[in-house]
Amino acid sequence: MNPTTALYFAALTTAQGAALSSGAAATAFLTGVAAASLLWQQTLVVLGSLAGRRISPTTRIWTFRLGYGLVAAYAVKIAFPLPW
């Protein structure tokens, strides 16, 4: 599970603690979260697999460069936040 997603749902359950006070409601919520997360991850895998077979090697190289470039840009942004 994505740590950001886990943190989001932890905050959501904390804020909605009264609504999830019964064991059945909490279990249903956690089951729904787990199922939705699994479905989302599987959807990404299928879409990635379909795209991977259809794109050219040149496009794949540029996609990797763009992806790694975005990750590097976000890392720099986090490491050196701009002052307000």
C-alpha cells in the first residue's frame, strides 16, 4: 500500500471516529479501503502492460526520462523548499 494513501485513510478514520465506532463499520471500511487499493493497483498494472506492448522503444525511453525527471524535480523541490 502506498504510504501516502495509508496516511490519508488514517487521518480520515481519525476524523470519522464516531461513525466507525462499531466493529462492523470499521471492518467494512477497512475491507473497502483494501479492496479499492488492490483494484487501483491492478488497474495500473493492466494499463501499464497494455501501454508497454504498444509503445515504440523510442517513446519508452522518453517516457522513462520524463518519469525520472519528474521524480528528481520533486526531490529537489522537497529538499529545497521555496520561502514564502
